[in-house]
Amino acid sequence: MAKATTKTASMRTRPIRALIIEHSDPDVKLCLRELERAGYAVAADVVDDLPLCAEKIRNNSYDVILADYNLKTFTGMDAFHELVKSGKETPFILVTGTIGEEAAVDCIKLGVSDYVIKDRLARLPVAVARALETRALAEQQEQTARSLWTRDATLGLLFAQLPAVVWTTGADLKVQSLNGMGLPRMGWTPEQVLGHSLLEIYKTEDRDFPAVAAHRRALVGQSAAYEHVCSGRFFSVRIEPLRDPLGNSSGCISLALDVTESRKAQEALQESEERYRVVAETASDAIISIDEQSRVLFANQAVEKIFGYAPSELCGQDVTVLMPDYLQVVHRAAIREYVETGERHVTWEGVQLLGVHKSGREIPLEVSFGESHSGGNHTFTGILRDITERKIAERQLQETNQTLQALIASSPVAIIPTDCDRNVTLWNPGAEQLYGWTSEEVVGRPYPMIPAARREDVSNSLDRILHGLVISGAEVQHLRKDGSIVEVSVCAGPLRNATGEITGVMTVVTDITQRKQSEAKMLRLTTAVEQSAESVIICDAAGIIQYVNPAFTTMTGYTREDVIGQSSRLLRSDKHGSEFYQQLLETIRKGDTWRGEIINRCKDGRRIVAELVITPVRGEKVEIIEFIGIHNDVTERRALERQLVQAQKQEAIGQLAGGIAHDFNNVLGAILGMAELGMTEVPEGSKILERLEKIRHHAGRAAALTRQLATFARRQVIEPRDINLNDPVKEVISLLGETLGTDIELHTALGSDLSVTRADPGQVEQIILNLCLNARDAMPQGGRLSIETDSVCLDEEYCRLHASARAVPYVRLTVTDTGTGMDPKTVEHIFEPFFTTKDPGVGTGLGLATVYGIVKQHDGFLQVYSEPGEGTIFRIYFPVSTSAAPAAAAAAPPELAVRGGHETILVADDHDGMRDLLAESLHALGYRVLLAMDGEEAVQEFTAHRDEIDLAILDVVMPKLRGPDAYRQMAALRPELPVIFCTGYSSDGPQIASAISEIATILQKPYTAKSLAQQVRKTLDSVSRRLIPPAPAPPPVRH
């Protein structure tokens, strides 16, 4: 059969383009005639060759394809497969006379729109109308789906910023804030949610649970969503990350909207779509044929679904039973008018009418009519579609649009969409309130609020958004109409139409001025606490540490990670009893502030003394929610205070001991002198001589004790010189020998390159000997005694902690034993005179007091470290001398014979015993003696006898006028007058120094008559030698 393209010229109301696949020209003409009679103007392409058929399908767009089932070289289903391969959804109707009912149903199930038997071609227009309607419905559904998709996308972008049911979560997934009118519907209460993690709220341990997983995605900066279901209601939850000022994710904000109705509508729409698919496959639309009298001639199975009538029940009845009353009259009139005149009352395609169900309820319908003639009678066929679901969807879409408009109008944030030309298309009341411009001033123009300096950056950002970029939470400054600056957070993303094409930019702006001010205030407060020099610790009501500042970590050694989440009990030391902590807790739990001093334990075990103030912090309900503790480390201050108190105590004791030593020196001097004088006046072997010897012996022992007291009081005369500290150490070691015993092991570690110190070697030996003997007594079962020397230079930090130390070089002597050790209370008293831990009668209690006095007299200091059972360490520090090398030790002077003389000597002493001793001793030696009771009397005697007096012996401390002052007045009259100053105080040195000259010497109290005689004779003889001129040099020898 020749291929032909036939086009009917007709004035019909609906043109269609059809592809007819048929090898019989009569059959083609019959089909065209039926379609034209039904009002179609058909432009048809006729083919009977499969390749040509495939080409026509690929290259043309047809409204309908009519195909014979059996053709010469292929089948209608082969043509249908070519249509499927093309991807087009053109209605495909089989027109055949050979296919059976079962095969036809199989074809329909494969996707064929319908089938018509050739001997019943009157049904062809109805099949074509139904196929075209089915295709129109599919297109309409697609358009509706696109509209819904666009709506969801727009709402999703908007709801991320609008107030609804909103909660925020932190990085730990715990809910931090919660608000919204929809809380009851969600099944949440603030008490059940706030402060709880999502795992607890959803009662799951699965971190991949949809709600938990969505929040976790938001925490890494991704937008997320999930569905929340409660009591049959559905909530769409969208989650956006919260960012800190650096742009890092610090938590997330979630917005939940009740989409129950939308969900139901969507589900209904899905059900409707499913029904339409079945209709398309099995003609599920109601198809009803009536005659001119409106009697039902035919009804398919879908009628029962739509109207409730079984097809057999409906056939023969008046079709108006499916109509409401008002339509029944209209319908009859329209049928009558058409039969009589051929004019239609209304369009017959896509008419929306109300039908009536068998139950009496009204049904919205979409009706298309077709008309056919048979035997001169009119038959009318209608395809009736139940559009209840479509009406619901349309109503829902309308309600959603109204809701969207209301939300935009009532939103407190600025919602500003723009088109692709950057012109504003909407300026909501929130934008008017934020910026001050009205909608009329802005719509149709570019953004007015961008500062000039940022316009280029904003333009570039808009370019990127129009290419798909989304901006979330950008914090910038915008301009108001009045010129003021406002801090805002900007979210922006592309607007898309139903096909996904970007049509503009949606911008949502939130005023964050108040938040910024709060953040700045909080930052200042946080900075102040963080930079505070005092330790700050914050605990919750249970005493669990929530925060510590850097000063705390510096003070205690704990890092923040060590302590946060731990109990504050970890700071407790063993220095306070349970009653102390109980009283502290009772005070703060009552809401009172506790102030006091506390000893805490550091990470390394150190104990620190801190002034602590603990202040309770109350919440909104006046309950105590946390405690703030401020520590001020006073460990160093308390240590220095203890050192100062100890030094003051030692100074006071020294003053007392010095006074006692001075008085004892005078008394003992008189006793010793008188005993010696008495011994010269009694015969040998006399009992009196023996008793006088015992008096002198015991007075000597008392004098030795007095010297120790004077040494402690730093009033013993010393003879310092530059020495190597190793020399006196070696000297003492050579003397220890059997003193220590065989059960004590002696070790020495003497520095090989010691600096020189200026000290009295004898006094240093006394220090070493006293410390070694004390160490021996502390090790009754034996042990180890170590003596070490080295050079050290103390830093400022050490000196700050030790009041007596200075940042200068020192030579250090260290004596260590492994004895019984001492507790802190004992250590506090060991340098006090007469304090001893030994048994009564063992020792004098002056050994360490003497050590203390000697060290202080040498401008040094000492430290003691001791623990019970752990032994004791004494460290003695002597300042380094400014001399380069130690001076050679002076040779001991030769013993002088006791000789008298006939010179006149002026003696001045306020102590009667000493004055009498001096007079008798000097008279016994042949001297003439003039006596004075004080300094003024001495000057008077000298003035009266100044040419007679050869020597003055003056006590340093006398009433009215001290010895050095009296001597200065005498020297003014006779500069060459020799003088001997008698003193028991080393502290008198500065006073004597101003009066000392080559003819002045010092006699240390207490002294014996022998030492007095030797010193007097030596002084007088030295003056005589100076006064005798030297002999002339002998003449040179000539040869």
C-alpha cells in the first residue's frame, strides 16, 4: 500500500495530529470519518512500514497514534516498542479486528492506552478522547508536582530563619534552647528536652538514628533534614549549623514545621497518581454512554468506584441520578437543545461539574463529552474523572501560599528576594522595620542598604549565588535609611523555578546588633577573667569544676583538661580536718560568702597557701546554681612572714643574750681577776690557793658560756680575713677522729675551685664542729655524715623566697646526716639559746645558737631541711670576698712576759668590781693609777693630769660619756695618747673604729690579770719605740 499523508480540511472545534499505522486504506478512511464525525480535525500521517514508522515517531510530535494489531511485516506492538524507545508518551490505541479480549488487556498492561474493535469504530472517538484526557492529566500532575517542589524549596530556605518550633544544640548534641507554639504537637516539653542529648530524647543509643545523624551532619557544617513523627502528626525538621566568629561550627539550630496536612495531601496525591496510572492502564475513569433521553447505555467498572453504583445497577437509569438537582434541569435542556439545533450549550471538553454519589455526597468531577450517531439517534459518551484529590491539593497549595505570604508579612527578619538583574522583587515589613525604607522605595531597584565600600564584594557574591552558591550566617554591617550602621546576619541562596532553573536570589537578613553587644560585653568579662592574675574556679552546685582560668593552671599545675568535670575535692590537702571543710560547705550552701585561708594541693604534690573567697551564684529561681572561687596565692608571703617573725624573735633573744653577756663579762672579769690576784698572795700548797684555783676554773667555764651568748648575740669580737672555706673544714676533720666514733661514716665533697670568703677561721671551725657534734648525737645507732663545699650564685627568685638571701655569689657549706631528723615545730626553735632536744645535763643548748650568731655576724644566712626519720641538712651561705685570693694566716704572736712599770695610767670603768680589779692589778705591777667612774670624770681627770698620764684604759660602754667619745676629747688635747678599749661587744667596733689610731688597742672582756698586764706593757712599749728616733746609718766601708 502506498504511503500517504492525509490532512482533512475541516472546521471542527479540536484539531489533532495523528499517526495511523495501517495497510488498509478503507480502514484508514473509516477511522478518519469516525473522528471527524466526533468533532476532530485530523492531520494524519499514514504508514505501513516499520522503519518509516520509527522515523515518523522520532521526528514528529503526535497527539495520538492509531495502529492495526496485525500488519504485513510487523505488528502494532512492534510500533509501540519504537514509541517506547523514543521516550515519548504519545497515547497509543490499537485499532484491530483480530485481537482477543485477553490479548488486548495484556497490551494495555504493557502501556497501550486503549484498543478499539474495527467493527465497533463508533467507540474510537471515545477512546481517543479518553487517551488525550489521560495525557493531559499526566501533564497537569507533573506541573502540580513541579509547583509543590518549588514551594518546598522556597519554604525550606525561608523556614531556616523564621520563628517556629526552634531548638539549638551544642557540640555534645544536648538541647540548649527550645521554643515555639508547636511544642505540644511535637510531644515535647521543655523539662523533657532542655539539657538532654538527642540520644536521650529519642531513647536510642544508635548514633546513626535519623534525628541524631542529621544533627551530626549539621555539626560538621552541612545542612540536614529529617522527619519527626508524634501521635500521628508529621514534622519536617531542617537543621543548619551555627558558627562562631571564626566560621567554625559550634552547634546547630533546628526548625520544625507541622506538615501533617501537607503530608496527608501528598499521600492523597500519591494515591491519586496511583489511581490515574491504573486508569491509564485499565480505563479506570468512569465512562458512561447515554441516549437522547439521558438513559444510561453503558458504564465501566470505574463508575462503581466513583459513584457507588455497580455498572449493571446504573444501566437503564437516568444519568441525572449522578447529578445534583440544579444540574439535572440544565443537563436535560442542553441535551434537548443539541438534538434539536446541533448547538452546544457549553464546551464538551474538561468541564468541571459536581456529581452525586449513591450515598448522596457531592463529588467534584472533570467531564469530557463525545457524541456519536447510530441509526439516526444520538449517543453521548462522557469520561468522568473524580477530581476530589486535585481539589484538595489545589486548596492546600492555595493555603500554603497564603501561609507563606502571612509568614513573610509577619516575619521579624528581612526577607528580600531579587531577580537575576539584582533588582528587589519583595521588601517585607521586617525589612522596612530593619532598614527604614518602605516597599515602594525599594521594589524594582537594587539593594539600598549596602555600604559603598562593600558594593563590589556584594555584587561578586550575587554572581556566585546565581551560579548555585549558598551563603549562610555571614555577619556584616549594613546601612539604614537614616545613615546609621546595623549589624546583621545574612543567609542567601538561589531561587529556582519548577524546572530547576535559577531565577533570582533569596536573601534573609537578621538584626544581630543586640547579640553583638552582648557578645562584646561577654568577651570583655571573659577576657578580664582569663587575664586575671588571681586564680578563678567555677563549680556547679555539686562541686564539679566547670571552668578554671589560666592563673589557676599556673598556680596548681593542673591543665583545664585535668580538672574540668572533676570534683573540687582533688585540690584538698591533708592540712585541714573534715570539720574545716564541713564549716566551709555549710557557709556557702546557705548562700553566704566564705572568706579564709586554705592550704591546697597542687598537681605535683606541692602545698600552697591561698587566700580564698567563695561566692555562691543564684539562678533565676533564686536557687544556687554554681560557686565562684577566687584564690590569691600567699605561699611566698606567708613563708617570708615566718622568716621575718623568726628573725625578729632571734633578734630579740639576741638583744637579751647580749645584755646578759655584757653584765656577766664585768662580773666574771672581776671574779677571774680577783682570784688570780689572790693566788699570787697565798703560799704554795695552801687550801686557799686550791680554792682560788677552782674559783678561776669555774669562772673560766662561765666566761666560755658568756662568750657563746655573745657570739649568738653577734657581740663577740671576730678577726675576719680572706680564707678558702676548705681550710677550716680540713682542720676540723683532722680533729674529729675518735669524736665521731667508728659507727659513723664520714664523707666529704670539697669544691676544687672555691671562691674566697672573708671570715674568722676560728669561728668557721666552731660552726663545723658544732654541726658535726649535733649530727653525731642525732645518729646514736650510727649513720652517714657528709660535709660539702661549693660556690653558688643565687637568683632573684630564690632571694624573693628567702628574706636573708641576696642575689650575690656565695660559698656554701653543707652538713648532712642520716639521723632521727626533726619535725617543723622543732626546727622553728633550734637556734634559740638553751633550746635542746637532748636529755637533761647533756649539752648546753647553745651549740646551734652559736652557729646562728656566727653566720649572721659574717653577713651570711643558713637553711635547715629536716623530716622525722629522714635526717637533717644544714646549708650555710658565706658571701664571697672581693679579694682575689685568701690571705696567708698570721703567725701566732710570741708569749709575752709579765712586766710592770712606773708609768701613770688613767682607768675609767663604771663597774666597781672591774675598776677595783684594774686598780689592784696595776698597782701590784708598780703603775700609778688614776680612777674614773664614767666618761665625763675620765676627761676631767685627764685634763687635770694630761702631762702625767702615759696610758688610758677605757671601758667602751659607760654612762654620761662613752669610752670612744671620751678618748676623742682627750686626743684633742694630746693626739699621741695611747689607749686600750675594754669591751665584750663586737657591735662596739664601729664606735671604736672612729677613735682607733696606731696607739689604740682593744682588750676583750672578760680578761685575766695576766692578759691585762701583757696588753698594758705591750702598748706602752710600742709607744716608747715610736718616740725614740732611729739610729743613724753607719758610714760606708772604704777599702
